Amino acid sequence: MTSVKRLLPLAAMEKILKKCGAERVSDKAKIALKNIIEDKADEIAINAVRLAKHAGRKTIKSGDIKLATKTN
């Protein structure tokens, strides 16, 4: 696996937490959620690529993503 620049903004993490009822969100909480979501996304992406390759495709399809989430 290659090192990928992290993509999710902290502002999005705050929006998610506030949408779920948080009144205030610490910077450490935003960073923790960001890291967990990005790690999980990496796992799903790796499994989706594996599934597409197994099916003889180069293109990742939504079904690969959905199936990859069930294998974790």
C-alpha cells in the first residue's frame, strides 16, 4: 500500500459530529474521527480494488465498494 495524502477536512468532521447532536467539538475529537474514517476508507478501497481485479476489471464499481464494506 502506498502512502496517500489524507483528504478529509476537519470542518467536515465537525459537521458530522454536530449533525449527530454535539454542541461543541474539540480539535482532538475532529482529528480522531478523521483518522478513523480515513483508515476505514483505506481498508474498503483496498478490498474493492481486490474484488474488481478478481472479477477481471480495472474499473471499481459501486458494487465493489458495497461488497468491500461487508467483508470488513
